[in-house]
Amino acid sequence: MFGFSLVSGELTPKSPNCSLSFTTLAMHMARKLDLSGTRGNESQYYPITNPNACLNSDLFLLTIVFSSPSNHIQRNAVRATWANQTRVQSFAVRTLFFLGLSPSTATQETVVTESGRHGDMVQGYVNDSPHGQAEREVLALRWVVAFCPVARFILITEDSVFVNLPALGGYLLGLRRHPEDLYLGRVMHKDTPDRDPSSPSYLAPALYPERYLPDYCARTASVLSQDVVRKVYVASAGVRAALPADVFVGLCAWKAGVVPTHSARFSGEKHIHYNNCCYRYLFNSPGMGSEELGTVWADLGQEDGGCSLLETYYGLVACKALTYLDKLIQYIHISVSVPVGVCVCTI
């Protein structure tokens, strides 16, 4: 195991002792980190700051939903469905949307109006593009440290994801150990760096020479305890690279000595075919448009509250089978549509 240092813009291997010393330093800096005194100057980082979003000192779970400025229809769908919850088993929860900057003046004016209407948005001075994912993540974590240090857990997700807050909140409430060092999600193990120079997530061998990336949680949904937010934020100062958000967080977490915890109840990147009992058990499902979110939420809301163990088991089996069937149909459709002589490669 080795650590990283930023040398001339590159991440270079270090000795185990250096990695250990950095981890210890990161833990110490994270415990001492206090940005409350900088709140008056945070407007330099956030055109929309929303400083009073976390006034509830008993806030249990804060959800940060990443969204593009133009995605107002999707945000409204999230507001009207799973994010329309303020309590999980009597514990306070809060959902906020985090946006980057829009190149369009008209869109930016619309965002400001939307923020004033709903009071659930934060915007950072970062380009809304794949290359800005890591910087956007850092600004979101900085905002949590500065304005929401009371939240015990922070869920990071996207506006195209359905999130089962009651199931996830119940799981977090049931943790037997002290809620620290928690980096929870669907863990991606031995993922390889993107070596395609034409890809937005390209990671040059000169920047990261290793064969495999450190374990990290898939970007569609992951949970960080408050102390991990601080550790990742501190470690991010030494990992300035244009990486995908989930890879970036995983790299920072690993550098700070935090090991991700896997849960199969997170779906990862895979959209799960809807089944009532399946969705009541899972923590999330990505790839949900505004109409599908509304349909799923209306169905779940009509139920009296639960599924038996047997119903949950068969629901999960049905979910898995239908999800793979959907992918098979999609593959067949693509194969039929591709001209003769063109190879379609799948994993």
C-alpha cells in the first residue's frame, strides 16, 4: 500500500511510512477543521450560498443532490417525490440541490428565482461540465463543513436517482458502532483507470500509473459520516486532478485512511426495473426520468407500508431478472440496429 503526493501536477507513489504520516495528519487536520468563522466570505465560492439551510441542530441526514442548472424539471420531480420528506423515524432529514454555473445568463436568472422560491439550492463557482466534477465535489464538501457541521451523515447523489430515504435512514439508525469513518455505497473494486484520451474521464498514466484504482463507491449514491467529509476535504488539497467525482472521492478517502463499506442494497450504476417490494428494500436506483419518478412514488405512496420477508425476497428476484431482461432487450436492439460488419462489444 502506498500514498500519493502532488508533484508538478502529478500523483506519485510514496512509501508506506509517508502514507501513514499523511493519514495521521489528515485525521488531525479534519478534527481541528472549523470553517464557521469564514461564513461571511463564502460568497467568493458560492453565488448561491443558502447559509441557513442547516439550522436544525438535530439534523440526522443531509442529502446533497448534484444537478445541472437547466435540469429544473428533474429537480421539481425529485422535490415532489422522495425528497419531500423531512423525517425518518422522527429524525430530521434535509435535501439540497448543488449546482455548478450556467454559461447562459437567462438560465442563471432562472436558477436564482428557483432558489428563492424553494430555498433548497446551493451553487458553486465551478463549470457545469464533466471536467469540473472533482472541483464541484470539493465545493460541496466545503459547504457541508462550513454550513452544516451538525449533520451526522451526508448522502451524495444525483437528480436522476431514486433514493429510498426511509430504508437508508433505518439502516443508518441501526448501525451498532459509533457513526464514524463511514464511507458507504456500492464499492467498485479493482476498477481500471480510463486510458482513452478522448474521454472526459481520461486519466493519463503519467498522472496515475497504477493498474487499478483504489476502491471507491459508485457515484449514483454514497453516504459519508461527518468526520469522513472533513477528511476527504482535507485530503483533496493534494489530489487536484480532473477525475470523475466518485473516483476522486474514493482516492481522497483512501489517502486519508478511510476504507469504503460495501452494501448490495445500493444499485450502483444499474437502473433497477421497478418492483414495489424490491424498491422498498433497495437504497437507490439511478436513471430515473421525471415521469418514472412520479409513477414510482405514487405507487409506493399508495401502499400500506411494507412487504413481508417472503415478498421482499421474490421482489428482489423479480427486480434482478427483469433488469437483466431489460439489458438483454437493449443489447438485441443495438445489435439489430448496427450495420453489418460493425462489432458491438459489451462487458
